[in-house]
Amino acid sequence: MNLVNDSGAQGETHREIGDINLAYMLLAQKLVKQDKAAAMFRLGITQELADLLGGMTLSQIMKLASSNMLLCSFRIGTAPMFAVATEEKASGLQAAHMSILMAGRQVSAQAAHV
């Protein structure tokens, strides 16, 4: 086992995760500032989290983004959702179908937290 190569690969992976986190956080904040309700739906977040994102400073975003854990997650969590996302349909129809599935998933998740 070559520890130098392993730590180098881990460092590269950590940097890549940080890059994704930063891009995601900046996009999420931009979406929240443009249209909070749409951002909440698109990101699958609560109003409380949307408010927090909207008020974060660049320094806070940079600090959070430097985590070695991905801050975003796949929202296509089931085989039917994946099938809809990859099937050959008119893009408008596919987007509508995905929106319906995502909305149903979000309602189910909120009901579970009540």
C-alpha cells in the first residue's frame, strides 16, 4: 500500500467535494434570493433552511463548503424516478412528470417529520 498516493487521492477527492459544495451553495443561495418558493421546491428544503441560505455571508458559505461531506444529495431516489429522468420523452412532459414525482416525495418527507 502506497500511503503517499492514497493521501494524494484523498486530498484531490476532498478538493473536488469542496468545489461541488461551493458551486451548490452559491447556486442555492442565488435561487433563494431570486424566488424563495421555487428554490424551496427545486432544492427540497424548508423555509427555515431557505432563510438561512439567503442570509449567509460568502465567508460562511466558503467555510461550510470546505467540508469533506457532500452538502447536496440525489433527489432521484427510486427506480421509477430514475426511469422518468432517463426516458425518451418530450422535455416539457418529462419535466412535468419529474416535478410531480418530486412534489410527492417532498410532501411524504414533510408528513414524516410532523
